[in-house]
Amino acid sequence: MERNMLIKLSYDGARYHGWQIQENALTVQQVFQEALYKITSLREDIKACSRTDTGVHAREFCVSLKTESPIAPERLLAALNHYLPEDVAVRSCEEVPLDFHARYSCLGKEYIYQIWNHPVRDPFLAGRALHYWYPMDEALLDRAAKNYVGSHDFSSFCTLDKREKGDLTRTVTEAKVERCGDLVTFTVAADGFLYNMVRIMVGTLLRVQQGKFAPEDIPGIIQAKDRKAAGPTAPAWGLYLNKVFY
């Protein structure tokens, strides 16, 4: 009898070319499917909550799995973690209704972007946080970030490609910048995100820090609906998919 499982995993994306299977490139989906096949010997139907790009990390990434395997959720969790590499881990596994879909049942996501703000780089954060060695005013950046909140057409914050079609309006429910010691974190939650949206938001905030934009310029950048109006795309390695909401 077919069952549907919700699997939540986390991974360090440093050595992966994102989640989705690609030719001639190692991805998280590839190692996940290989581990799963060793357990069930079946080519399972897997649906993911989203795609992550090369070098992006996930603290909570969700997969729905339809399977006829009778293995119990707790045994599947243990078996997957046995076969997965050290930089990927299953955090939980539970049975869900058959109509649950990791992507289409999703109500929203939360991302964080980490910046190591110190004159000297931290070797333990290499590939896991952007090193920004000039002084940062987190209160100024938090004030700028608040302008992202609301329902807007985020065309200015999207790298257009074949995946982005139709309505580019997204509703941001939270956007904030906080400091803990030398680590500055941008947190943003929304009902959905466009391609490179969070990384462009961060690049734009860095332009605010550099005095090239004022916090009050953000609404105008959004209204321009022009990618050239916003800041650059920040590097991938500071970005984490932090939570998925259902």
C-alpha cells in the first residue's frame, strides 16, 4: 500500500551544485536518492520543497516521498543517516496524507544570510558566511530591511531565467538584521521567493551600508521593477534555507 512520508533534512551545501539532479555535477538530491535506493531498492517518487543553488545551505529542507516500502518512519530515518554522507542529515521523518506535496503544500519559507563582520576572516566560517571586513551598522540595515515587508512585485530582486514567469509578486512577512558578536544575520520570511531574491536583497543592503543607497531608497527600487535598480547578487555561501512552513 502506498504511503506518503515527509522527510526533513539539513545539509552543508559547500560541495554540492544545489539540490536538483544535474548531469556531471554532484547534488544533494543525487546522494539522497542513492541512499534511499540502498534501503528500498525502489526508484521512489520524490518531491522537494524548492531548489537551492550551488553552495547554498539548508537547516531545514523538506521532501515528500511516496513509497510502497513498509519501513517504519523511525527506521527510515536511521537507515538514511547511515548511508548519507556526513554533510547531509535527516532530522525527522513522519507519515503524512497522500495529498501532501513538499512544494505545493508549502505556505512559506524563511531564509537567513550570515555575514562575518570582522577585519580578520574566520577560517571556520569559510564557505558558510560572507566575510565583510568594513564596519557594519546593523540598526541602519535593519531599518532598510523593513522596507521589504509587504506584498510587492520583486522584479528588481530577481535574476530572470526560464523558471521565472508570470506574476513576480511575493508577500514578505518578516525582514530583519541582527548582530550577535561579529556575526550579522539577515532573516527574511515570505510566501515564496524568486530566483536569487534573498541574495539580491542582501547585496542591496550592503549598498546601503556603503552609502550608495539610503534605507528610504528601497521602496523606489522595488517600484522600479528593474533588476539594474537593485544592488549586486551576494555570494551563495552565506545563504541558508532556515525553515519551511506548512
